[in-house]
Amino acid sequence: MIGKRLNGRYKVIKSIGSGGMANVYLARDMILDRDVAVKVLRVDYVSEANMLKRFQREAQSATSLTHPNIVSMYDVGDEEDYYYLVMEYVEGMTLKQYIQEHSPLDLEDSVDIMLQLTSAIAHAHHNGIIHRDIKPQNILIDSEGNIKITDFGIAMALSATAITQTNSVMGTVHYLSPEQARGGTASKQSDIYSLGIVMYELLTGTLPYEGETPISIALKHLQSDLPRPSEVVKDLPQSIENVILKAAAKDPHYRYKNADEITEDLKTVLNPERASEPVFAPAPDLEATRAIPIIKDRMNIPASEDTKIHQPDNLKKEPDKPKKKRKKWPWIVAILMVFLLSGGMMAAMGVFGPTKVQVPDVVGENIEDAEDVISEVGLTVGEVVYEPNEEIEEDIVLRSSPKATRTLEEGEAVDLIVSSGKETIETDGYLGRNYNNSEDLIREAGFSDIEVTERFDDSAEGTILEQEPGEGAVVVPGDTVMELVISKGIEESEVPNLTGFTAEEIAAFEGNSGLSVSITREEYSNDYAAGTVISQNPEAGTMVEVGGNINVVTSLGAPPVPVNNVVIPVTIEFLEEEEPPAEGEDPPELPEQIITIYIDDKNNDMNEPVEEFTITEDTERNIRLTIEEGSSGSYRIERNGEVYLEDTISYQENE
């Protein structure tokens, strides 16, 4: 098997276990890229056609079990005489191994494990499925303490086929219910009995019944009182012991009615006020008539996987001894007496016991019609369980328990499993998740049609922004389109080259690009005219978020030339008359003289005077020149239109 690819999909990697009915392999699902466990039916069972049909039908039914504490059944198939189940792969160990390594478990851990087990079995029972083979070897536990029950499909498939037909009993003998041990039909109470034995082993680390042969152990299940767990575990709260005693009662009538009931009891079993409650003891019903099972000398009970029975080849057959002839008439008389007495009792009770009624075939009927048919034949409708079905419409009966043609006493109940139509689910929420990581989860939920649209968003690329149907919506996934909007990430734009842009060009760019421009500083430049862009950050060709900003530096024009500011003090003399006045005469009053000053420097030229005024006497004035490096400045003073004083001064002269 190693290396074989079943159905072109499941590549077998290695063997991870084997049992009496099947071999288990680790395989890789090449389509969904995940590890799976593949359980391949042993060749011993492949030759029985009836068993194979039931194996396939019941295994497919087990795929409907969806529960966190039940190993998920993914697929069932056959190929080249290989009949296999594909299941969830649980990395861990069996509960049997866990008990052997950690025994005895503390109370809290034991109760936690039992709560997970009863929750799973309750779910199976609600779906009309009985396990029939509950034992620690069929229970897996991972490193976190999570429990997973396995082998539903094989247990159901084999329960009514070759094993039953040869008068064998389903289940490992150490965990077998009394009714299974005597060859009776397994029921929900049979699973509850096995749960009680598992709980006994969890708390004590031992099995309640031991024997040299499977038959001797089975007889103890039938005849011996269950050993008190408190005799093994000191100070065991009576409430916990009572759960075991009630679950593992010999008579199914005294056990828990269903797995939900044992779950509710376990929830409060550690409450201090229950620690000293009375010991559980079935109340004797003196009026009830119980059928006493006949214990055969020989029982065909399968040995557990840990027990091997070897038959010696040299067994000698005892010689036949002559049988002593016995008189028959005393026995005949005794039998007639018993018959007459019992017949009289039955007559007194009313005819010869309850009326027997055959279960009618109501599969395919509407639930209301089925209920009428069942009532008409004298039976009652028991539990009605709805389960999804992709092909059968809502309210149509899928199967009954017991099945059609089975015989019941008048007034007994028939449980019905009814189609709820196509399976609906409550939609998970995917908002905020990455689409690539969520696509498989969405498809595994049943959504085969996924429509994806994208839009720019601040969220990381691939983030799911919207979904329809939304979280919590109840839908038929196979008939529903899952519409998703996912993020393309932040919208980006390529930065252009803004070098040389004027203020007007920058404004136009901002209006069209979705980017903004900020002038961070100005500086002198010999290469760029004043007001134009010299440099930018980020550089041209860089991708930036739309709505982002580009920082630029603009030009102040060419850098200024160094100057010297020169101050030249001058005295402007008032021009006197050349001939003095005659003796005894007053000097004549002279008119005002007009002074005009011209400057040629960085800021002025000789074309326009910088100053003009009049004087009536000698006047002091400061001539101010701004002389650039490498040049010179000059000034000229005119008095009444004639040059009074002029000079030229170089930059170097004033350094």
C-alpha cells in the first residue's frame, strides 16, 4: 500500500496502525493538500457482498456526523478490492495509550474527557447512529487534551453483517454490554454501558472484569456485580462512582436514558455538595417481568487485540462413552406441567402476552403520513431526528429505527430519521482575513461558487473587506454564491519629474494627479530661475500612495554677489562773492545754491540724481555707495549745475 495513490487523490505515506477489521495509513490528500487517515478494510471482509454494501452505506451516513469530538469522515470508496474510509488525521495517541502512560488520571481530567465523549455520543445518537464499539482503542487524544472518537463507519457496517450472522458479538469484550455479550441487538444504552466501563478505567487505571478467555470476561459482564471503583481509588466522591454504577448497570432500564442525561450528571459531579450522596442502586421493580437471558456454554466472542487464542493441533478426541438410557416420561410430565401453569398465567394476564406488530415501511413517506401509518398499526412515534440530505426534500422519512419488517410489541416506539432538505449552515465571518488563507475554508464550508472583486483600500493586499452572505446568515452553501470584496492594497501613483516646474505648473499637477506638493524650502540657484523647482523627494519614478505628498525645493534665483557698503563724508562749500563789499557797506544777501548728487553703484546709476537740495552755507553730507565684488562705485556732486566734486571708488579699496 505504501506509495499507492487511491482514487488518484490519496497518496499513502506510511502505516500508522492496524486492528481486527482494518489497517490504518497516513496519507496525503493531493487535492486539498492535507494529511488524512485512510482506513482500509481487511481482505477477510471484502468477500462478503452484503457487508460491503452496508459498509459503504453506513460509512457514507457517518459522514453526516459533524462534531468537534468525532473524527470527521471525509470520503468512502473502493479501488481494486481496497475498500477504504478517508478520515481526519489526528496527531496524538489512543486513549488506551494515554491511560497506560498517565494512569490513574485525576478527577478533573477524567470528567473532562468523559464530557467530551458523552457530547460526541449524544450527537451520534441524535443522528440515529449507534457506535457499538466504544473503547479507549477507538478514542484519540491530542496534545491539548482534545478527544476524538473514531470507527463509527466500520462499527456500524459490521454490526449486522458477517459478524452477526456467525453469532459473534460486536465490540472488544472488556467494554461489551451484557446485551451485546448474549448476542442481542446493540442500542443507545449499549453505548452508555461502554462509556461507564471507559470511565471506570480512566479513574482506576484497571478494567473491572478480567479473565483468561473472552468468554469468561463476557460471562462476568452478564453475571458479576461491577466492582466498586471506590475500592480502588480511595476518597473517590460518591457522585463520581454513581455515574459509573448507573452507566454500567446490568439492566439497560436502569442506565441513563440517553447520553444527554449522563452529560448533565457529569456537569455537576464535582460539586462538593454531591460528594457524599447515597450510593446508586437500581430500585427493584417487583411487578416487572424481566426476560432472563440464556447463557450458552459456548459463545463466539472475538478476542481483543491484546488477546490471542491458540488451539493446539494435538487435541485428542475423547472416545465416545455409551450413553445411559434415561426414562423420558418424567421430563415430559414436567414440561407439560410448566406449559399448563405458564399458559394459565398468560391467560390470566390476557391472551398470551402483548400483541406483536411488524414495523411498517415508511421510508420515502412524508413525516405526517408516516406518523399516521405507524399509529394505525398500533405503534407510537418515538424520537424524530432531522438530518440534511442533498437529494431528498424536506420532511421525507429517510429511515426508521427499528427498520421495516422488524417485530415490536404493540405500543412500542419507532424512531424516525427525516430529511431536513439540503444542508444549511450558519455562515462564518471572513472579514479581516486574508483571502488566500480563507479560500479553502470557504470551499470546505460548501461554497463552490465564489465571486471576488477587488478595490483599493488601506488594508493589506488580499484582506477581505466585504462578504455576502454575511456572518450568521443561514444558507444552503451549494446553492449560494459567496460574494467577496478584497483589498488591492493602497492605490499608488508614479511620481513624475517636477524639476523646473513653476508655481502654476505645480498647481495644475496637484489638481490632476491626486498627489500634493509642499515647498519645504527655497535656495539660490544659478541654474534655475527664481520660483521654479530645483529638487524633489521622493524622486521621479518612485511609487507613492495616492493622496500622498511630494516635497520640493524651489529657487530664489542666482545667489547674491558680495558687496561693500561705503560711506564717504564730504563738505559742500557755499560759494562766496569774489569781491568783498566796500568798507562800511553790508555784504549783499546771496541767493541759495542748488546741490545735486548722482551715484553709480549696485543700486543706482548716473541717469537720475539720488538727492537734490539747497544750501546757504557750507554743508556736511555722507555719500553712501553699495559696491559689488569685482566692480566700483562713483559719485558726482553738482552745485548750481556745475560739477563741484566727483570720485570713483573700487571694491578692493574698501575690503
